[in-house]
Amino acid sequence: MRTYHEYTPDQSFLFPPSLQDLIAPDDPVRMVRQSLESLDFSAFDRVYAAVYGRPPYHPKMMTGLFLYGVMRGIYSSRKLADACQRDVAFIYLAGRATPDFHTIAEFRRRFHKELKGLFAQVLGLCREAGLVRLGHVSLDGTKLRANASKHKAMSYGRMLSKERALEEEIRGWLKEGERQDRDDDRRYGPNDDGFSLPPELRDPETRLRKIQEAKARLEAQARARAEGEGKDPAQAIVPEKAQTNFTDPESRIMHTPDGFQQSYNAQAAVDAESQVVVACEVSAAPPDVQRLEPMLTRITDLNGRAPDELSADAGYASESNFRALQEAHVNAFIALRRYHHDEPPDADPAPPRSSHRWPQRQAMREKLATVEGKARYKLRKQTVEPVFGQIKSARGLRQFLCRGLEAVETEWSLACTAHNLLKLHGAAQTA
């Protein structure tokens, strides 16, 4: 008869096993647990200081759930709550606490600013470990889908026509209601309740209110844009093609590999030597060209200085960006044209033609034409793109769960923080 490994699932233990004994030695949950002890949670304490009632769960534990959840590709509050009861690593990290999904979701909603602040602290741990050199930094953006459908967006021109149609529909229902009231008064007498609007009117009223709110949003944006350009806000005109989304008004329709989707533009600056993210942000602006100067400022603020070198694709190429990098004494390598999929990887990052109209662009073209310039620019593809691949493919962050710019900034910051912790974990394993 064939022999098998002993199978005794109901076997009792004289002494209960330690949860740590059930976790693999190289599981990153150990690094998360260790790192939590090095982080400052005083910002969370200040918020809780004014709260009365039952003691809340420790922010150290709640933060650990989010960071380790990102590493495991678990983002949903319900799935995190379930993992605290079923997954040994989560049970260990939570200290056997079992917060429900309402508590987890509320913590994430309430502490956007504080959770984003952890990125700088973890980056400091990476810097102490020697993983942040800032010799060469690559910058890129990736479009992440918003928690909203593009079919829930509407242009300003369509809002105007739809608003008129709904107003006409509501007026029709009101006239019909008045006619039926008169008929009921004649049939049943004037004291019968015949003044309530028909149930069919509720949906048109709701749709009209949403359209009017969205229309007002676009008009406010147009006035703010005019004011920023030094024009009279009262004369601001909203383009008919300007769109807003009813589900997540701060997201935008952007071009992605899957076509046009309701999205946000997530940015990351990555150290070429260690693939540590040295700065990150989320923007509702689709073009990358607008994000270089803000990201350069973030890199400098978070790390104490600007990088020695910076590479980026053609989406960041502009005369003002080249000038800003020069003023910051950053040796930049930014492509002047976009690559096609059928081109070899060593294709020239700049077209051969010259232009004396844009001196900064011409200087960049000459730099990229050199052997060294081509070699330094090639660092971009092997630096930042693998990080996006790890976050989006390996950890499954292809769409934000939350809505609104502040909330998705927290999600992206947590993803980059968890990525840096994994790099710290990898460095410790190989040390």
C-alpha cells in the first residue's frame, strides 16, 4: 500500500505555535513590521487627540495593512478585512485584530494627508540604506483608470441641449399633473391628495440637477482659467467640447493603450541605480509636459537636492522645461520625438533636422546625437518602465479604487511607498 505524509488536521498542540513560525523567512511582511517601528505616526496622533469614544485601532497597524496589501495586490477594504481573519501574514501584522471593512475604508478616507506623508519617511529609510544616489533619475507618467466610466461624462454643448430637453420634459409632467389634479377634483372633490408629482418626474429632476451641477463646474473652471490668464472671468466662455464626469468630476478622458478612458496621470521619478521612486504625484492633466517642473521641485524637496542627470521621453520636451533643468544644473536627456513600436531600441532619440528658433531644443538635439547622449538616454527605459510594470502588472494597480484627486494621490503614494519598501527588503536580503 502506498505511504503518505501524515495528515492530521485536527491535531492539537500542547503549546500554540507562534505566528512568526508560520511565515516564510523572506516574506516582506517582516520588513513592513520592522519599518513601521521606524516611522513617525505623530501626525495621526494629533488627529486622534480630539476624538472621544472607544479607542481606535493603532495607526501603525492600519498603515501596515495598506502597505502590505499593496505588496500582495490587495486594495479592497473588504478583502483586507477578510485577510485579517484568514491570512497568517495579515493576522500577524494586525496583531490578531479584526477591523471590519467600514473601519478600514474610513481610515483610508480620513487620513489622506497623513498616509501620503509616509512616502517621504520611507524614502528617508531608503536614503539611509544607500539606495538613493540621484546620479541618474528617470521621469515618466502612466495613465491609470479612474473609478468612473467614460460613458458617465458629458460635453458642455450636450449639457445645454440636454438641460433644455429635461426642462421641457419636466414642464410637460407638471402640466399633466395639473390636468390630472383638475380631473380628480371634479371626480373626488377638492380635499383629496392630488398634488404630489407623478413618480416618473423624480428621475428627470435628478438628472437635471446633476447636469446643472456639472455645467456649473465647467463654468467655474473656465472663470478660474480666465482669471489665471489675466482675463475677465465674467467673459469666460466654456468650449462646447469641454467635458466633465458625473461619477468622478476630477478625472479626465485620456488616451491609454486601451483607447480613451476616464483616467488620471500618475507620475514617478525613479533612481536608475536602485529603482527606488524618489518622487511621485497624480495629476488630472493628460499631457506629461506640464509635470516636469513640479516633479523636479518634488525631487529636490524630498531629497534635499536635484539629481545630477534626468532622462524622460518626448512627452516632456519643451523649451521651458529645458530651461528649468538648466537653471537647476541638471544634465538632462529628453527625447525630441516619439518612438514607434517597429523601431529598434537603439534608434536616435532626436530627429536629424535642426532649428535655430528654439536654442534649448537645438542644444538637446546636439547632445542626443552623441554616443554618450544616446547611452544616457537609454537608461530611461530600463529604469522607470519596469517600476510601472511591477506596480500595475505584478501588484494589480490598473485602476484606482477611490474617487477624487486627493484620494487617488493617496492610493498612488501608498503604491510607491510599498514599492520602495520592497526595494529596501530586497537590499536587506542580498546584504
